Amino acid sequence: MKKRIAIIGSGIAGLTLGNLLLTNSEFEFVIYEKNNILDLNEGFGIQLSVNSIYVLNKIGFSQLNANEKYHPTQLDFYSINFDKICDLNLEIFNLENEKYTTLKRSTLIKFLKEKLLSNSIIFRKQVNKVEKNNEKINISFTDGSNDEVDFLIVSDGVFSNTKSILEKKFFKPKYYGAIAIRSQIKVEDISNLNSNNISLIMGDNAHLVLYPVNKKKEINLVCIIRKKSDVSDSIKKILENTILKENKNLANLFKEELKSWPIYTSSGPVKSFYKNVLYMGDAFYTFPPTLAQGASQSIESASEIFELISSDNENIQNEYFKKRVERTNVINKRSKFNYFGFHITNPILKIFRNLFLKRLVKNKSFIQSYLGKIYK
Ligand SMILES: Cc1cc2nc3c(=O)[nH]c(=O)nc-3n(C[C@H](O)[C@H](O)[C@H](O)COP(=O)(O)OP(=O)(O)OC[C@H]3O[C@@H](n4cnc5c(N)ncnc54)[C@H](O)[C@@H]3O)c2cc1C
């Protein structure tokens, strides 16, 4: 008998697991999604490091139209006045078929959706209750329907309402004390930067990241600014009171449509009360965005779950949890350290930071241990 898997949430994590399950005929699966449709128009960018490209290539990502993705080879560090501090060669992490990649999130979602059958995703579904039934999990949905499965994999994102329902406890993500402002801009607007590379501009309590998302060189801009409260203010006002005070020329980057949202992270990873329930992606742990690993870790966690449930392992939940927590701790520490380093305000500390950065980016063993471990 085939093992039946229910996946909750059709984000990057849920769709990746669906694609992996398609490669093993011992499984049947359904993805249950709260929304009516998948948003395929959203044009913001995403960076994927080689660790997740390795997984995606197993499901045909290397065949994705080459014009729809980009392989930046360098990360350039700048001060807020566009003075270049140093650069990091990203190619040292690349393998022959796995390369650091940037693309539009919607391109990735489209690719992940393409191979799934039309009935693999059921929309407008939310879990109401679960019950253990011998070795199985019985899921009741809010619309009155049911499903009985061997594994329930929860990937409903940072707010994971399903986790709160299952564990009978309210899990509230923590406001990280910062907001993200995103835009898509034209290559002409970044004449002070090298548009072939990823640019990281560091200011007081803020940083900006810009990179091309395809061969057409459409540029993604994300700006992270510290902000005490998560109550939304006018984006224009926030920019005027922060980075534009330091460099008014940055206004050129914020001419197009802007979107902003508060950044939340998880309080901590949770092992379910039910041994055949696993949390994946942001529902397992939501990272600060300063190592650009959220999506890559969603993909990695999907792959770990797939390998474990394919292996007839008796101890799936414990093994998955142990490995994921170890990985999460390392990435979380580095994301927080980057956040501190990118936002230094003290002028003397900035001089030291820049001196250190110049040395560290050329120190192969440091780079291999700081980033290579994450990207492997
Ligand atoms: C500013 C910013 C920049 C980022 N940049 C990068 C980057 O460059 N590289 C990178 O790797 N990561 C990046 N990330 C992180 C990355 O976007 C996320 O970590 C990743 O999308 C998480 O995927 P997921 O599938 O776990 O969750 P999500 O993408 O949030 O998907 C969850 C899905 O579950 C559905 N859902 C929600 N609730 C329910 C429910 N109750 N029942 C059913 N379905 C439900 C949602 O509708 C959604 O479809 C960034 C994040 C931020 C905030």
C-alpha cells in the first residue's frame, strides 16, 4: 500500500516536497493550501545558494529557461555613500551544475507547480483538528472534509496557524525589530554599482541588497531598516528619517512601487506531540533574512523529510528534528551576526568592521567555514 502524505501550505517548502514525492511511486500526496490560488505574478527576487540548487536539480531545475535566472559571481560591499569596501567571490562555492542563483520568486513557484498534477493542490483548505488513529493521522478541515494520512507535513509559513491547532498552544512569531522594503528597479538606476553583481550597501541601522533576477537584468531591491514597532508607517517617511538622511542620492532607488512588511522570526523549533507530524520551512523556523537562507532552508528541509520517509527509518521525527535544529542554530547565529555587522552605527567601529571585512573576504579558510558550511 502506498503511503499517504498531506502537506499543509503550498509555499516553496510544500511545493518542493510535492515534487520530490513525485519521484517515488511508494507515495501519494496532497497539498492543502489556504488561499484560492498560487500567486504567480509577484516579481520580487530570491537568492538560492548551492545547497538548495543541489536539491532543485534533482527535480529538473537545471532545465529551467536560462534567461529566467541569473548566476551572480560576486558580492560587493559598499558604504552608504557607494564607496566600495571589498568583494566576495561567490564562484568558490559553485560546482559544475550547482551555481549560486538569483531569480524571481514567482519563477521558482511556477517551476515547482508545473510538474504537479492539477489535483495535487487543493485550495481553500485549513486544518480544524487532527486525531491519532492507530498509526495514522486523521485530519478534519474547516469545511467539514477529512483525510487520513501516514504523515502530516506542515509548511504553512511563519505564522503557522496549523502548528498552534495541532500542539494546542498559540505560537506567536517575534517581531525582529526591523522592516523590509522591497522594489524592482531598472539597471539604469544603479549606475554607481556593478549591476552584474550582488551589491550590499551598509548604513546606520539599515542595509540594502540589490541583485539582478534574470538575464534581462531586472534588479531586485530589498532594504532592511531597524524600527522599534511593527505598526506600519508611511514608507516614504521611514526612508526620509533613516537612510536618505545619510545619502539623499539613494532616493533614486525608491522611485518605483514599494512594498514593506515587518520581519518576524520564530521563538524556537517545535517537535510535534504526534510522531508522524513534521514541521518544515518557515513553519519549522523562520530566520532573519540577513544570510538569505530562508528559501534555501525550506528546500533543504523538504529534502531531509523526503530522504527520511523514503528510508523506512523507525525514528524519523527525532532524526529530522536533531539535524534540523543543529542546522538552524548555525544559520541563525550567522544571520544575527550579519545583522549586527551590517547595521553598525559607531564611526570607529565602522572603520574596524570595514578593515576586518576586507581581510576576511580574502581569507579562504574563514570563508569556507563561515559560508561554505552553510552552502554545502
Ligand atoms: C525581506 C525578505 C527577503 C528574503 N529573501 C530571501 C532570499 O533572498 N533567499 C532566501 O533563501 N530566502 C529569503 N527569504 C525567506 C523566504 O522567503 C522564506 O523563508 C520562504 O519563502 C519560506 O517558505 P515556506 O514554504 O516555508 O513558507 P511560505 O512561503 O510562507 O508558504 C506558506 C504557504 O502556506 C499557506 N498557508 C498559510 N497558512 C495556512 C493554513 N492555515 N492552511 C493552509 N495553508 C496555509 C500560505 O498561503 C503559503 O502558500 C526572505 C524573506 C524576507 C522576509
